[in-house]
Amino acid sequence: MIYVLLRAIGGVALRWYYADVTVTFAPSGDGDERPPLDGPLLVVVNHPNALVDVLVAARAVPRRLMFTAKATLFSNPIAGALLSWIGVVPLRRLRDEGGGADPARNAEGFAAVSNALARGRAILIFPEGKTHDEPALAPLRTGAARMALAAREAGLPRGLWILPIGLVFERKDAPRSRILAVVGQALDVASWHSRNPATAVAELTAEIDARLRAVTLNYESANEAAVDSLLAVQIATLVRYESPSVGAPGDLRDQTAVARLLPAIRSAMRSASPEIAQRASAFQRDLEALQKELDTNGISLDDLAISRGIREGAIFVIREALILVTAGPVALWGWLNHVIPFRAAFMIAGRVREDDADPAMRTILAGTVLVLLVYLIQGAVVALMVGPWWATGYVASLPAAADINLRFRDRFERARRRARTYLLFRARADLHRDLEFVARRLRGEALALARATDAVGAA
């Protein structure tokens, strides 16, 4: 019950900071794209964003998760009791306890994990062993592999699976950005065999690493990650070439799929003919020129494919006006009830920043505490005025109003931007035609280059 409540509160808090959290499944070789829904399960996840990663993983896996955490968090009696209450297993790490730590320091933690797996529980593990801002997976620690092999040797009554989940953040430090959780191909530990028992832990760790890399984005530098992120958005938008609904931004799944292909395309280019390499360079220069022209005129690439017809414009105005009239009052109510705790949370989170994970994590934590405090005060006032049942209903309506407010504001901003672009294209039809011509040409060239690099890779 406590886990369900905390998971719900965490999900609401997550939506307050991020615009969208999408869970998708990476295709597997045998066509079975769904993770096991029962039985013992080790969920291994990359760790770019501290506590936020726990909230996203809990949303991606439709069953209760137990967590592992560093033992130093249990030093506070109150925190230790709460963590134990919700099912957190303490693990002792060498760097937290110094060089004199007992080599068997994790025997108790591993035993707790094995017992939980024997009961068919699901355990969440971050095998990197730390949260970080690096643009690639850190070298994996062997804990997950050792837990899995120890549990298998103990003779679990049911099969044990390892489920990799890759978290991709559009911009983890930016409010109203998006998150993609990619559920990878689960590994049946019972059917996995080592070539050499002496190196089984290292081999299984390498297998987990490979499966995590298949569902994450990995770059040599932050600059390379930023360049590919922008390029992936541009190419995905060109290939799709239709304006997404103002109710939602472009699909982060498409952008991530393109970003995952870019390193392979770049590698294929190195062995491609000079002609293809020159075409690729020219494509990138033309794409940069198009983006510069769009930025000069304040146009989003997403909006380039809109129609400038009168009928389409009228439908847009009527639809958005109806949404404004119906959802606007609820959104305003949600804003009035949350503006103070939200702004206070952002101020608290912005005071100290040590890494890119701090803004989201601290805002969500501070916001959750402050919002619950505001709810408690308002609920008490309503209970005194009209009774506890009315107070319960009133407080229960507030999270929905907050959610409507945030989604309405995101939609309103996109609608405002699109309306401005529509009016610009109506006034300057020649600009629209020229930009469309360039975009369609680049779309064709992007597809032609993709086919050419596929041929190079096949050769």
C-alpha cells in the first residue's frame, strides 16, 4: 500500500517537472518484446539522473520494485526505517566506507536480494554504481551479475530474468523536456551459459553491458552528444515531414532511433566513396543553412509542413478557442493552487547546482513536500468549512488540476508558435514555398544517403 501511494505521488511529481515520459519496447530477435510480468526479475537501468531514474523505472515496470541503495543512507535512524519500510536493500560500497571495509561487506545485502528473488520479487539495480553526467554508460560493476549467478546457484524455484531499461533524456536539467524509457530484450539467466566458469561474472557483466548499450545513447563527448541530438531531431522531422499535433511535441522515439543510427552511418561514411562523403558533407551544410533561415524567421522545423489554407486556419482557431474556453478555467485553477509551491521549489533547487541531475531531483523533492503541505492546509480549511468528505474530494481534485494546467500551458505555447508561423506563411507565401522546396529536397537526400550507407555497410 505504501509503495503504491509513493509510486503515485512520484508519478505526479515527475509530470510536474517533465512534459512527457514515454515507455517503449526495443524489438527483440525472437519477436517477444514484453518483459516477464511475474517471477524473479533483476531490472538493470542506466543512471544519468539520480532519484528521477528510480521514478521513471517504477513507471516503466508494471509491478512493485525493490531497490538497492548505498548503506550510508541508512545511517539516519528515521531514513533507515523509511527505506526498509518501502523495501530498499542496503549495499556497502568501498568508496563510501574507505579502504578498510570488510571484503564480505555485502554478504547481508546479497542474501536479502537472493531471498527477495526466491519470493519472486523484482529488484531494481543501477549497475554503473553511480549517477553521472557523462554522455555514455560508465563501466559496469559486477554486482548485478554476481547477484544473478548467486541466485541461480541457490536454485530458484522459478526462472530468473534480467531486464535492461535504457533512459534517454531530451534535456534532463530542463523543465518540460521529455524522457524516453526503452525496455530492452530480457535475458533468461537459466538459459545463459558461460564459456568458462572462472570468468562467468565478467562474461555476464559484458552481456548486461551490451544489452544496456543497445537501448541507450552513448557518445565519446558531450559536444558529440549535443551535435547528434540536434541532427537527429532535424532528420526525424524531415523524414516524417508532417506537423505534429499542437497537443504533443514530436515523437522522442523517432528522434532516439535516428540518433542511435548516426554513429553507424558516420562509421560507414569512412569507407564510403568520395562522392557519397561529399554528398553527406553538402547535406549537413544545407541542413545547417535551412536551420539558420528558420531561426532567423522564428519558425520551428516542426511547423514547416503546416497548410496555409483558410479552411485549415479556421479549423485551428475554432478548435483551440474551444479548448481555451473549456480547459482554460481548470488550468487557471490548477495554476492558482500550485504557483507558490512550484515557484518556491524551483527557487530552492536553483540555489545550489553541482551537476545536471540536481535541478530535476531537487525541484521534484522540494515540490512534492511543498505541494503536500499546501494540500494539507487547504484540506484542513475546507474540512472546517464544509466537512471532511468535501475536503477529501477537494484535495483529490488538485493534482488533476495541476496536470491540466501544465499540459494546457505546453499546448498553448505550441499553438501560439504555430499561429504566428501560419500568419507569416499567409503573408509571405514565397518564403513558405522556398523553405518547403529545400526541406523536401533534403528529405530525399537524407533517405538516399541512408540507403547508400546501408549498401556500404552490407558490402
